[in-house]
Amino acid sequence: MFAYIVRRLLYAIPILIGVNLLTFALFFIVNTPDDMARMQLGVRRVTPEAIEKWKAERGYDLPLLWNERAAGAGKATRTIFFQKSARLFVLDFGYSEDRRDIASEIRERMWPSLALAVPVFLVGLAVCISFALLMAFFRATYLDFWGVVLCVAMMSISTLFYIIGGQYVASKVWHLVPISGYAGGIDAFRFLILPVVIGVVSGIGSSSRWYRTLFLEEMGRDYVRTARAKGLTEGAVMFRHVLQNALIPILTGAVVVIPLLFLGSLLSESFFGIPGLGSYTIDAIQAQDFAVVRAMVFLGSVFYIVGLILTDLSYTLVDPRIRLE
């Protein structure tokens, strides 16, 4: 097991390098530091002197990949690539355009993101599995038919509709919860209840329909027919056999999402004013804060790779037939 984990971690290094190089090319070759300065200072009435001053203040006046004027190791380290991209591998994210430490911002904003994402993940998983199990139990009935229709209808509705509709009805019309904002401690519950409900509801359609397909596939296998032939009730077959075996792909698919919970939800955090990493990324894009966007892209790729590794490991934990060579 340990050798397998080490091997997968080594496989992840070329992927991270590729993501880093691609991000660097998009930010500094396709979009040059001069272009960044013009976007920050304003395209109109910007002088060459202002551009050079902006670049010097932020370290964008260095060569891209190789510094001929530097001595020794400085030829490689006194470059934009090393200062802005290579340091990401040691989680040195640098400073944003307003001179705030990005790492400190990430640590501070991570907790509101988790406060929203973890309940949505756990409650949504329980609700979707229960609804899918109910449709599979009453398969080929009106309940199953209208359940599938409901899932397809919910899949066809944009998440923005749930957010705007929920804010209008629950906050503006009924005045049950605040329309947006965030508070620490126990007061966070008032601000998070509506985003959590909307996050769960918006994911019921696609997830429940997929889980229902997994349950029906398991119900057609030989061991299920054998269990019924031995006299087990339909409820016992569903919960003791079908559910247990269908949880293997469900749980392994859910594990890959767990590391991404730290990044928050872009739409929910932006519309509900939650100061998490999702809104942090959106604000950075709108403000053209290139340092923050680079950091979040790299952090997202790291979390995604960690999720893939955890998914592979979860297969060995839930399915004893799999052995790591």
C-alpha cells in the first residue's frame, strides 16, 4: 500500500508541472506583463513610464525564463517563472495586487467554504441515496416514473434559478433568513441554511438518477436473484445486498469530491456573500488579480489530484477483491 501511494504521488508530479507550465504560458506568454499592466492601470491614457513602474513594483520586470544579467543560480531564480510559478510548488503564493498575503487569505477563507460545502455534501449524499433507493424499491410503478420525471426536470433547471428563486421567496417574501452575508460562530447558521438547502436541492436530479441506475443494475445480478430464492424479503435484499454493493461506486465517486470541498462553491458564495474561496476566486477574476487566480488554479489542481489518489485508495478499502501490486 505504501509503495502504491508513493508511486501515485510521483505520477502526480508531472501533472502538476504540466498544469504549472500551461498556466504560466497563459498568464505570461499569451498575456504579457505589459498587457497585465494596461488592464490594471486602464488601457486609455496609460504611459510607458506607468507600465514600467507597475511591473517593477510587482516583479514583472524580470526576464521570463532566463536572466542573463544575473550571476550563478540567479540566472534561473531571478526570473518571472521562478518567482511567480515555481514557488507555487512549495505553496508560496506571494501577494495579491492589494499587497495581501494570499496564503493567509486562503487559510482564513477556507473555513466559510467548508461550513457551506460540508453540509451540502453530507446532506445531499444522504438525500440522493434515499430518494434513489426509494425509486428503485418501487421500480416500474408510478412513484418510480414520476420520480424519474422529477429528476430530469430538476436536472434541466439552472442552479441560478434555485439561488435567485430561493432568495426571493425565503428572504424577500417570507423573511425567514437573510438574503446574503455571513457571520462567525453560531450566527453562521442563519446565513448558511438557505445556501445549504439550495445546494442540496440543485443536486438531487442528477445524483438521484445516477444512483437509481446503480441500484437497478445491482438488482439484476445473480446474487440478488439467489437471495430472493432463499426467501429474503425485498427490504432485506435492498438494504443488506443491493445497497451495500452499490455503495462501492457511490462512495468512491464521492471521495474524489472531498478535497475539492476546500475550494468552496463559486456561485453560492458569490450570490450569498459568503467570504469563502469561491467568492475569493470570482472577486480576483473581476479585479484582474492575476496572482490570486494563479494560486487558486494551482491549488485546485493539487486538490483534484489528491482526490483521484483517494478515490483509487478507497476502492481497496470498500472492495476486498482489489489488490495493489
